[in-house]
Amino acid sequence: MILATATTGGTYYPVGVAIATLTTRELEDSQGISLTAISSAGSGENLQLLQNREADLAIIQSLFGVMARQGRGRYQDLPQTYLRSICILWDNFEHFAVRDRHVQSGDMSDLENLSRKNFSIGRRGSGTEMSGRVILEALGFDPARDFKLQYLGYTPSAQALQNGRISGMNIPAGPPASAITQAVAAIGAEGVKILEFTDSQLAAVNAVYPVWRRAVIRSGTYPGQAADISTISQPNLLVVHEGVPDDVVYALVKNLFSHLDYLKQVHQATSVMSLDGAIDGLMLPLHPGAVRYYIEKGLEVPSSLR
């Protein structure tokens, strides 16, 4: 089977590779189940791959899951009824990073200082691009009018920020995001700023899609980071198309939660994963194979998720 992730400079790809490696290692000989992780443009392309049956599983943002299932936003009046969830993975922390010369208040209002300057919003069709647009528009920006948008992946964005080709970038990822680490290490902690979100800015974003919550990037997460950074985050989901057999999904989710220690060794972002939090706040219906596992483990599965 195929697991669609995202570009290599974020969190989706390394964790996706770890999930695929774990699945194949534990289930191929005993149950004939193997999994390969592929790089992609992220959530938007991943849903298209699932719909076309070119991928079996995918990692997506909660934002995309809600839009797709409810037929809103990018999927206006076209609800994606094939979509089923497996679990919540970890949170995507919003990293709106800009060069220090544009910083005054230190929060998202500083993006006003990037008027008509080059800003990387992520690859076209990616979850990064969509979440960036939703956030910017909720805060009163018109991305196409207010910035010269550049459609770069995570690592190219970091490189462009380093060499001055862009003034800012949007990197939603579980910290530490390698693209942010790369940029801060090259430019210096004083030369690049991750903008904070005020409470009113969080409320404005959630008024559009209520999937974000307060999040803190702890001091020391990035080179030279002396203080906590107050940002926002949304959960990432492991999803599947409805055609994957129940027993296969059951085996996948059981194996995943039986070996969380392995994932937590791969990337710090997965340290928050737990069985207790697997469906807490989930808004997408679960695949029946996942429902079976959670009931066996004693979790209460709401009727809205069945």
C-alpha cells in the first residue's frame, strides 16, 4: 500500500516513512501488509491521491479533513464521502517566519510590513498553501494583492529566506521543523523571527474553521531561541479511503499504537501521541477497522464518528 505524506523539509515525510517502515517490518511477514511512504505536495494532493485510489493512506491537516468532508472551501458543494479517519497524530504548529527587519510587534500584524514583498506560501495545491491562505484571509489580508507569492516547498523556502529571495515564509509543522532549523542556523536567531498569534488573532482564524488551538514553541526548540513562542496549531490526521479492508486498517492501527516508542524516537513531534488522544477532537468518521480497535481498547467512540 501507499502512504502519501508531504515535502521532505517538514514533519509529514519523516514520520510517514517511520509509519511505513514500522508497518512493513511488523506486518509484512505475518499478514502480508506492507506500506511505502511517498513525498507529495501535502494535504490537497493527498486527498486527490486517495480519491483516485493512487494512495491508500495519507497524512492531512484537520482543516482539509473538515473542508473535504463537509464540502466547504476548496471542496465547496463536493463533499468527499470516501474519506475515513484512523487517528489524530500530532499538531502542526504554525511557523510564520520573517526576516527581522520587518518585525515591530512580533505578532502576525507584522505581515503588514511585507506589503508586495516575496512571501513563500508553500507548494501549489499543498496543505501549507491552503492553511496559509485561510489564516491570512481570516486576519484581513488578501494574499494575492498584499504579497508577491512564491510557491516553494519547505527546504527551498528556507534556502530562499537565507539568500534574501523572500522576506517571509509559512511552515506549518511539528516542532522542530527542519526547514526552520536550517534557516535559523544559517541566518542566526536574531535575523529571523517566528511571529506570534495574539488571542484575538486566534479567535479570528477559528471563526472561519474551528480547528486551531493555542500552542507554544518552547525555548531552545530552534538554535538560539531564548524564549517561548506563542503560536497556534491544528491536529494532523492519518486517514484512509473507504475501500481499504476493515481487517487491514485494524492491523495497521493496532500495530501503530503498540509501537509508539519507535515513532517517538524518529521525531520529537510524535512525543504527544497516545491512545487516549487518538480520537479526542476528531471531526471525521472513523474507518470501521479503527472503530473495532478502539472499542477493544476501552475507548468510548461517539456515534458521530462511526
